[in-house]
Amino acid sequence: MRKNFGVGRASLGSLSEGVAVFDPEPLKEIAQELFNQLPDVSAGRFDVVGQTLTAVDGSVVETLARVARLSWLPKAKGASLCGYRLHTQFEVLRGFPSRIDMTPAKPKGEDDERAVLARTVEPDRMYMMDRGYAQFALWNAIVAKESNSSCRIRDNSSYDVERAMELTDTDRAAGVVSDKVVLFGRSQVQITPDHPVRS
């Protein structure tokens, strides 16, 4: 930075003070503008999806307790874990994150991974999620934004088969063991998917 901008050294105290003096919000717009300039990558065999493949996950980042300001659950022997959770949306074919939201590490209420994704869903995306995101209200929010999702489901998930598709030799060669349209949890829960789900 000093070389590029032709400036002298800055004291560590000045750099530490910067996080309290400078508003980081404008950086989001700059980051988004730079992200939009990244080249598109040909999807090739994923063209059939027709939407932007976006992997989502929330990872905890540990930090020093004196700067984290956010405490998580206490650990053994009086120690505690302090940190942030980074909720990341990663565009698989472009190889770059398109969005990162930060919350306290403890995943509760509005800071829960599913709640954060439900607030930030964008249209025309195919969200790829692990089974921690298996929540019918979230799936409905994704479909309402004209996007889709691919989510691992729990082994004990209850559903009724509406239609079973016959597998081709290509399907079997790719490791597909079944292809069904199902209706989830109609009798067990209050909120159910408001759309057919392919399993």
C-alpha cells in the first residue's frame, strides 16, 4: 500500500483506531462493483441448470477475545470461545464468493444460518446446501424469489412419493440411485414446502 500510494509508514495505533473511525459500509459497494467485473465462466455441462450455482455455508472464525466483542458458549475450565460466523455464498463456476454476511458465532434467532440465507436470497440462483439448511420455510423463501436449491436431507425425513422417474443408464453410471418428486412432512409439521420437491 505504501509503495502504490507513495505514503509513509502508519503507526499500529492508527491502524487499530481505523476500525472505529472509518465506516466500512461503502466498502460493500466497492467489493460488489469489483465482483461484477469478474469474467463469467462457461458452465459447460451445468448449462442445463439455467441458474447461478451458489454454495452456501456458515463458518465460525475465532478471534482474540479482547477485539472480538462477541462471546459464544463457555468452554471447559472457565475458558470461552469468541468469534464471528461468516455466512458465505460462493459462486461455484466463477470461483469467488458473491456475498459474505457476518454475525455472532452462536447460531440463534436472526443469526441462525437459515435465517441469514432467507434474508439474503437472490433470484435466479441454484443454492447448494448441507443438511443444516433443511428447513421448509427456507426452501419456500428460496422458491418465492424464483430460485431453486439442492439440499441434503436428514435420514429420518418423512415424505410421500408423488411421482417416480425411471432411471437411464447414464443416470446409473453417474451414481443416481433414485429420482422422485415427493411431498414432505404433511402430517408432522405446520410449515411444509409449498412446491413439489425432487428427491
